[in-house]
Amino acid sequence: MLLCIPLILLSACVGEEESVEVNKERIDMQPETIKINQDSEVKIVPLYTQYQKYLEASLQTNDIEQKRKLFKEFVLDYIEAIGEEENFGTADLKGNFLMKSTSYEQELLKRIDILMSKHEEIEETIIETYIASHKVLPKKKSTIFLVPINSEFSFTVESLGGVSGVAYNDAFVFYLSEDFDKDILAYTTAHEYHHLILRDTPNFALSSILNSVILEGKADAFADRIVKGVSPPWHEPMDEKTKEHVANLVNDYEITFNDFVIGNEQKNLPRWSNYILGKDILNHYLESNPNLSIQDWTFKEDQEILEGYKYQEILQQ
């Protein structure tokens, strides 16, 4: 998952003519396919131009339903076309709560301008990390979408370095703030890449919170080895009493996946609990099995990863 710094730019008046004039001269940013070797490639798809087209049309109407239709026409339909071209499903990707129209059109246009000016840096960071990840765990083909974060959802990304990543089959999405942290972008690229690798396995399933905990632990263990010296914001310390409490809640039918990600004060469940517990589990496993390669532990079953962990019995109830 990742994120956005509080907004400091003020929006201009929606009806200003000069804003529309500036928008008419915007650069058309196209997808770029990068060949890694003879058999592998990654496609980078910046959605800045699609968002600009939607926003420019949206500024011409006050009809909320029409604005939603414009977002579908210019953004969602374009994503679907890319999915058809690259042969992967886009239903879950388009259905993400972050992939919505906005009421803060001018703010988003300004954010897009800044992100476009930083596109070379963004792309270089992603490609460098992707290639490093690919050398360890090869993947034939992937697509990466770059999306400017909506102002309505900045609260979801404020503490995550301006980068939010979500992985699907053969694709992942970065939701970006204009003030993204370059190191976190690299780390998140490696993290999401590992999710893609596991999604390629025949029996992949995310059917329980325990699955999620170990999945995130593996992705962070991988990212730690690809991008050295970066500690993402979700690596918060957790004392042993809290870890045991969190472990006890993994199989609580009243606790949801979202509770483990965003926290649940009523249940004394800290934010990012699945990441923190997952990291602890993987640290124990890798310290107990120091000679295993990344390829070896990546594909280990959950029960093997939990072997000898201090809260194994609780987690496997």
C-alpha cells in the first residue's frame, strides 16, 4: 500500500478561462515499454494525460453524474483498453476506491503538472528497481500504472511517503503525491513486484488474514534485500505484548482485513498490523534458516514459514 503529503496548493476558480487555455497545451504522455531481456519487458503507463482530458471536460459541467461518466470515458475505459492489449483483467483495478473522479479538479491538475515534470525521475527509479527485482525473481511481462492521488484521499497516504502501491495479476498501480519520497517509491516497487511473482503461482490465494500477514512479510523481506537501507513508514516498532495481542486477533471472525491495515481502536489493533507482524514472522524464519535463497523462501507454504515462531500455535488455531 502508499501515499500523499498534505496539500498546500490552492485551487483556482473552476470557471476561469485562462485555466482552460493552459490545459489545451498539455503534453500527451504515452505508455513506454522497456525491454529487460529477450523474453521480458515492463510497460510503464502514466495516466496523467487521461486524467487531464477528463478534468478539462469535467470543468465544463456542474453535473456530478456527468463528471463520473467523463472519468469513465477518459480514464477507466483507457485502463480497460490497456488491459485488453496486455491480456490481463482490470475489473478490480478500476474498482479500487482511489480510482474515482474528484471534486478538486484544479488541485489535481496542478498535482499532475508537478508529477509530469518529475516523470523522468519517477520512471528511472521504478525501472532500476524493477530490473534489480527481475534479476532475482524473473517475470516475463508486467504493466505499471502511474496515477495522481485525488485530494479527497490524501488522508490515506499522508504517512506513507507519497506513494501507495496496489498489486493485481500482471499489473500494479502507484498512486502518487507530488511530494513522493524517491526511496519509498523504489522500496514499494520491489515490494509490489514480489506480490506479482506470488500471484503467478498456480495455487495463489488470499483467503485469510494470515495469508495476508505472511504475504506482506515476504514482500518486505524481498524489498529489504533489493533496496538497501530504506525503512518504510509502516515499519513501526511493536512490543511483544502487542504482537501477541495482534496474533490472537488474526483468527477473530469479527476482525477484517481493513482493520489490520488501518487499525481498530476498539480492538486495540494498531495500524499496519499485518505488515508489522508479517515482518516479525519472516525475520524469525530467515534468521532460523540463513542459508535459504530468496527463491527458496518466496515459495514456502505458510505453515513452513511459521515453523518455530513464538506465536505459531496461536496463529494456526
